[in-house]
Amino acid sequence: MAVPTAMLAGRRTEAAASSGYVVGVGHSSKSYGAARTAIAASGQFPSAAIAGQTVIIKPNLVIASPSTSGITTDPEVVRAIVDLALAAGAARILIAEGSCVQPAPFGPCGYGFFQTYDPQGRITLVDLCKQADRLVSVGKPGGMVYQQMWLPDPVTGPDAIFISAAKLKTHNCVGATLSMKCLVGMAPPSIYTVTNEWPRQDLHYRGIAESIIDLNCARPVDFAVIDGIWGMEGEGPTSGKAIQADLVFAGLNPTAVDLVALQAIQIPQLTVPYLYYAGALGMGPTSVNGVTVKGDAYTPVPFTPAPTPPIVWHPAAVPNQLTRGQSATISYQMPGACYTRLEIVQDSDATPGVTLVKTLHDWTARPAGVESMVWNGTADNGSPVAPGLYLARVQAQYTLSGPINYASTMVTVKA
């Protein structure tokens, strides 16, 4: 499958691990023990940084369902992380989730015991959907589809240690939901939900793979753990088939951890675009060839892939800054034939909500490969657009009644 390396030129970020990418693996049906083994094997748990600090653990509790369903993170995996954080002298531990159901289903997912687990009362279950939110910068190089993102206040503290405790699942939008994708549960539904649509649909409307990258830049992960004792194949993240893999993965760099987990379930890397973007942007390794795997031996467990809409690689606008009278060439690449639509939209970071500005081409059957069109800086009525930030957005679907994938790039129009 061809990938658009040139379309990400000049957009590299600093890698999260300068001392080498190591991923630990625990292989056992005993989730607590497997998690401890994986974390120890990585040799990178940030114990020294935890003393006296707040530790935020973000599990995947998307709906009220036990971990054996393959949908939610095993509380025993989280308990292993909690015990290590307590032993390292954490001042407090927040187990934080912004679930698609309200209230956050800590009890139905088996997390209720944490309320009395620590005699010193350092553990709090936090429903991120009930917290105040703060608009924070995505950081260098300015984001793929957002320049700023809203995040719940508890996760924005600069001194907190942030741990992603994800689930090993396929996903019907992005191929797989792993430690980087787990951060979507932080995006406030009150801000990113579009009227009469699924929660957090604005992230999808800009491009869910790109939005995952921006979330990970806005709130970098300090340590990543993936619970694969029970995972999910097929119609993930909630409607697939539970599969017992008896695996836990852990490491300092979430991209590295995700790549090893993806290889373990035999899902091709290029079917999970955010992992390609993360490697291309220098956020982690570009493949498992750059990762040292330690810990328990295991045999890969092939997962049935999720049916997904067509992949559209991150579009490019050349130039991406226009003055009145200038034009930009918008290019995008599809690995397979599909129907596409290309349009210019506005969508404010401060008050998300898509407004159509111009349709460059409506739904059209396209072959695999690169497509390009020119935008002359005008709206559908032919008048020049006002100065501001715009998105060149591609929609793609296999049939005109099928599910849609989105990908966008930012274009700035100057006075």
C-alpha cells in the first residue's frame, strides 16, 4: 500500500523516547500478574518521576461492560499500575474516563473497589465528562487538524504523570483502538459532539486518525499499557467478538507499544493510519523493527479485522497559506478505489462545528492513487472568503450509502 510520505514533510515532532524503544510483554490468563510482568520487562515505568506527583490513569471504559467482553480495560491490569504508583510514592492517583455512557460506568466495569483500596485515600475515580474543560495548544508543529483542543482540566496539569491503560481491540473507523486511540475518551462530548450525531463526532469530521495524533500531542502519554487478556476482533470497539489473547503490553512510548500489540494480533500496520502518522512525525518508531520486545514469549493471535470505510491519507495543500488572489492545490491519496468528495469547510477550535464553504467536487468514483484539485480562495457563491483558518476536507466511502471516512488539512487565508 502506498503511503504519502511527502504529504507530511516538514511536520516532524520530537520522539517521546530518546533512550530506545522497549516494549514489555506479559503472557498469562492472570491479568494482574501479566501486567506486572509486562511493566517490569519494559524497564521503563517512571517510578522516579512519580514520587509526590499526581498519576492519571486513563482506561478504556467506553460502555458499561466487563473486561471479559473484550470492550473495557481489566481493573486488575489497572490495579497493577496503581500498586506500582503507590509504591513509588504518588501523592494521588486519578483513574479517569470520559465514557460514552453517563455516569461513567466504573461500577459495572468492576472499578468500585478502588474507592476504598488505599487506606490513605489517594485514589479517586474521576468522570471526565463532569469536569471543567480547558483549551490547550496542540503544540509543535501546530497540529494536523486542530491547533488547540479542549481537554478536561484534571489531565492538563504539567506535573502529572499520564498513563494510558488501553484495550486490545479492532475498531470500525481506524482499524484498531490501542494506547494512542485511548485518548479519544478524554475529548469532552459536550464540546465535540455534533447535534444528532455520535459523541465526539467533530473529531471524525476533521479526520479521526489525525485527531488522535493531535490529542496525543496536546496531552502526551508518559507510559502506555494495553490490556489484551480479553480483546475484541471484528466489529470493534463494542460490537465485535471477544477473544482471549492472555497478553499485556507496556512501555514508555505509546507508538512502540501499539505497534507491537498490532503485530501480535496480525493486523497490518498501514490499516491503522494514526500509527503511520505517529512514526512519520517522529513521535515513535516507524515499525516494530525499531522496537526491542522483552518479557514473556508468545505466539501471535490473529484477530479478524474490523470492516472500515476507505482510508484517505492526510491531504496536502500547496501552498497552505494564501493571500487574496492566490490558489492552492489540494492533493489526497487513496490506497483503493472508492467514492470521494472534496470540500472546503470551517470548524473553530474554540466552538467546534463544521460549516461548508465550498464544494470542490461532489461524490465521484475515484481509482486508487493521488487526486488533486485547485482552490482559488473563494466560497460557493464565487466571492473571496474572509481571512481565517480553513480545512480542505476529503470524505470517502465504498458505496454511496456506506460509512464515511474523513481526512483534512489546514489552509490559512490571509488578508
